[in-house]
Amino acid sequence: MGRSEKIRKRYDRWSKFYDVFDLGGVNDQKMLAVDLLKLQPNAIVMDMGTGTGAILPYLAKQLGKGGKVIGIDFSQKMIKAANERIEKEGIASKAKAMVADGTKLPFPDNHFDAIIATFAFTSFPEPEKAIRECARVLRPGGIFSILDTGKPPGKKHQFRYRYLKTVMWRAGYTDISLDIPKLVKKSGLKLSKIERFSGSFAYITVAMKI
Ligand SMILES: C[S@@+](CC[C@H](N)C(=O)[O-])C[C@H]1O[C@@H](n2cnc3c(N)ncnc32)[C@H](O)[C@@H]1O
């Protein structure tokens, strides 16, 4: 079994307890990543690697009647959980979730006004390809906001970082050494902001398609 299939199967298994342990949850960092998209009411938005779709209700709340958010994930069981959430929250008129591989998105070029990805790319088998796909389907002027875990600058937290890096790789092939801003720039998007949080390895990268 290849790495991609192993990761997909692992998330299929994890879908059962992801919400029980609030692994996906919505916290201040995720809400800020959404707020940085500066969504218009009629925006068409994608949540890449949506998991159980925990952020979909918060995204749907930012949108008016003409707006839509679509969560994609390559794990069928994660998408099943996300669709159950959409029904339970009564947001089906604005949100949907579908199975799709982030490296082969089933959308035309320049389709989305905004794209968000929270803790997704560090666990993608081919993150560079997926980021390139996001750049393709984002419309010119569209915003891409990425919240993920990464290497903190400076020397202070390097020991904790190295420990976390090993633990996360062993637990779920999550590669927190991924340089997301570098890959975003390589995809042709223009970096507009990097927001770091003190005492946390999480950071947000914001970019725009020119
Ligand atoms: C750590 S979870 C994050 C879920 C959610 N965004 C959150 O913040 O809780 C990463 C998700 O990315 C999905 N994923 C990994 N590789 C993918 C790919 N190539 N295409 C689509 N989804 C993928 C996994 O199935 C998993 O649900």
C-alpha cells in the first residue's frame, strides 16, 4: 500500500473519534484564518482537507444567500461525518462536502473566490501538488488562507519543535517541517501575510492570486 493510501485509510479510521476528542474543533486560530479571507456575502469558498467539516458552520455564517462553501477531503468517512454535521446544523443551503483528491481538484480554473486549509497540508502526501491545484482553482484577486503547524523562528522552541516533529510524523505521517509559504510562492501566488501565535507552533499564511 502506498503512503497516500495509508494516510487516507488512517483518516477513515480516525473519523470515528475525531469529533469525540474535538481534534478538529473550531478555535480562535481557525476563526482568524477564516476572518482573514474577508469574505463577501456571495463568495464561493473551498475548505481543502475539511476533515469532519468542523469549520463549515463558521464559514457558512459569514455568507449570505448567494454564498457557498464546499469542503473537500479524500477520506470518504471524514466526508460522511462532514455531511452529517451540515444536516445537523441546518446549513445545507450554503454548505456541502464532497470526496475529492486535493491534488486533482474537480473544479475549473479560477473557480473560487477564497480557499481555506486548516491543518491540512502537513498531512497531505503531496502538499506541493495540492497547493498548486489551489492556485489553479482560485480566481485572480482571490484569497488563500492556510493555518498549519510549522517550524517556529528563532532558537527558543527548537527542542520542543524537534520532539513534536518526530511525534507527529510517527502518529500520522504529519510533516510539520513543511515550508508552506515557500510552496505558496512557488505556486505563483503572492504572499500577503504570515501571522504567528506566541507559545504555539501554528501559524497562518495568507496569499492572493494576482
Ligand atoms: C489533520 S486533518 C485536518 C482536518 C480539518 N481541516 C481540521 O482542521 O480539523 C487533515 C485532513 O486532510 C485530508 N487529506 C489528506 N490528504 C488529502 C488529499 N490528497 N486530498 C484531500 N484530502 C486530504 C485527510 O483525510 C484529513 O481529513
